[in-house]
Amino acid sequence: MSDASHLDNFCEWNEIQEFLYLEARLADESRYKEWEELLDNDMIYWVPRGEGDFDPQRDVSIINDNRARLATRLRQLRTGTRHSQTPVSQMRRLLANIQPRRISETEYHVGSNFALFEMQMQSTERVVIWAGRVEHKLRRSESGLRMFFKKVVLVNGGEPIPSLAFLI
């Protein structure tokens, strides 16, 4: 390996891409138990309040969950009684511009753009479009890739936004 930032081969790149596609599909289909199985124990799930040099420890965030808080959020979603998601929104997202790079022998940083289409069935019965950039940090384990960081920077994150009662 001549450059630590480049991936060794197409198979490695393909494995990362397939992980991102699976993670997106599980979130879109509200398959929270399976989605949670993709996480490593030190997972951080962060949605800052827009573009900028924000620090999740210092600045207000839309979402800033460690592994325990995320587990609580997922338990609430699995009950089926989270009123902001009753009935559950129908969602589909598109991923583009996937750019993986190696950050260590076992870890990767992956940037991508996304567009998420949410059919809000709860009250408005309208389609809402969420768009932005995602940063994933993935770690290779004996059981495959695991996610230990997800940062979602929404295009409109600096503006007032409706409730994010699902996995963005």
C-alpha cells in the first residue's frame, strides 16, 4: 500500500459502497433492529445545524447521539408509538458521489451526497425532500464493516426544520 488514503482494490471499494447502500435501505424501510446491527460500540450519530466549523461538544446540534442515546432513539422508533412517525413515513434515498478513503489499516472515511424523499403520512400527506452530505466512518471487524460515526450535514440545516423523527 503506497498511500494510506487510497483503497487497495475494487473489491474493497465495492464492499464500502454496498455497506452504504444497505445502511440507507435499512433506514428507509424502518428496519431499525437490522440498522442497529451495523453499528460499533463507540458510534456517534451527529446532525450539525448546517455547514460550518461546528464542534458537537461545544455547539448546538440538531442531533448529537452517542451509542446509548441512539439505542434509546431506536427503541422508541421500534415501539410503533412514536406519534411523529405514526404511521411510519415512506422513504427512499439516493446516494451519489461516494468517495471512500482509508484512514488506517482497518478504518475508512466515506463522504457522499444524498437526497431523501419522505412521504409524510402522519398529517400533511406530502413529500418532503431532505438533501445533504453524509460522512461515514467505518471500521473493519471480524464480522465485516461496522459504522462508528455518521455525520449528516443538511442543505437546509441552518434554517428551521421540521422534526427528524426518523434516521436521516
